[in-house]
Amino acid sequence: MSNCTTMVSGNLTREPEIRYLSDGQAMAVMGVAVNRRWQDRATSEWQEATSFFEVVCWRELAENVALSLTRGMRVVVTGRLEQRTWETDEGERRSKVEIVADDVGPSLRFATAEIQRSERRTPSTVGGPDDPEAAVEA
């Protein structure tokens, strides 16, 4: 199966929500709004449209996103489109398309950023006694 790679640039609609799975793996979910503006050639009026995307980040990327980004920030997300399907308690089938992020960064179009390299966490340090996130449940 081939991947459908995509890149979006937009604003965070909410704070990234981080969770830790039972195996200690970090997962963060955030919303990104992408605004488009164009001029209608027939009427010369400006038109606008907004698309909303759910972005899922895993492992170190999830932790860095949760520590670095806040609602309203402009970001650039590169990842792949994935469709997830589930069944509700009432038996209805639901599905949604998400962007599973390979990379996320601040957009420097209207802002500056200070980059700090984070220390790489190994599986043996995740959930250990010195891990500040160890108390967080999935």
C-alpha cells in the first residue's frame, strides 16, 4: 500500500493533548485549521474557506509537540493521510481521515522561533522513577 504524503500549514485550534499508552508510548493529538483566501475572477470579491485537520503525533515527536506548541500557533505539518474506522456503542460505523505526522514545526512566516535540541529518551527511561510523565495514565 502506498502512503499519501501531505503537508499543511495552519493554526492550532486547541492545545495538543498528550497521552501515554500502557506500554509507555507517547501520543499527541491536535487540530490544525488551514485558511484559504482567493479572489473570485468574475466578481473581483475576496472569498475565504477554512479546512480543519486532526493531526496525530507519536513518541518523541508527540512529547516535543506537547511541550512546544500552544493554541493559535502557526505550524507546518508533514505526514501521511490515514483513515480510521470504528463502531459506536449504538452499532454505527464511523470513520475519519487523520494526518499522522512525520514532522511538525513552527511556521516562520509571521514569527521567529528559538530551537533547542531535546535529550533523546530511551525506552528504559520512559516511566522510570525520574520520569515526570510517569504519573500520567493513558
